[in-house]
Amino acid sequence: MTDTMADQLEARATNGETSVSAIPAEELSRLTDDIIAALKTVYDPEIPADIYELGLIYKIDIEDDRSVDIQMTLTAPGCPVAGEMPIWVENAVSTVEGVQLVRVELVFDPPWTPDRMSEEAQVAVGWF
């Protein structure tokens, strides 16, 4: 995952503007790190890399009430686990201490492309 993507995931945006969270910065940082670690336990069954490093996670929004909204995509709209993967993500993130509620939205715009993959994922699939 690029530094820019990580920065975007940590930023809380409202109408395109970054807003200040009511969650203390240290706790928000811990929650973000723990959510990313949980996402890294979810794998695309057809690719030997986790969904975070594959670049399938487009947005993580941690609300002041500690609910989490995640926008994600799939490597292909016809992915055989399209109905299951959002549930896997919800279950993984729900285990993070302090998270109250998890909502996962599957989106296809912009479409996923291999350039979203981190260097780690590229190595895992033998592309680097």
C-alpha cells in the first residue's frame, strides 16, 4: 500500500474536507493500525496475498462513535466470493477492540487494477 493510500485511510473526510476526530489521536492511530492488521488476515482465495496489500480496500472511515465504514472492491466483478468477502471483512474488523459496528460497502468504481497492489503483494504473486 502506498504512503498516500495509508494517509487517506487515516484521514477522516466529510464532504471532501478533512475533519478533526473526537477520538483522541493516539486511540485513532491504534484503531487504524488494528483495523489494517485485521484486514490483512483476509485473503482473496485465488491470490496468495491479503486484501489490504492487494489494494482492494478503498476507504476506511472511523466515526466518532467508533463505528467503521469500509469501501472495498474485488479483483473482478464476477469474483466467485463476491457475496462472502464483505462478510469476511466485517467479521475480521469486528474483532478489533474498541470497534462498535462495521459496515462494508462493495464498490466497483474505480475498477481495481494490478497497479493498486503493494510491492509486498507483487512479490507474493511473483510479479516483482
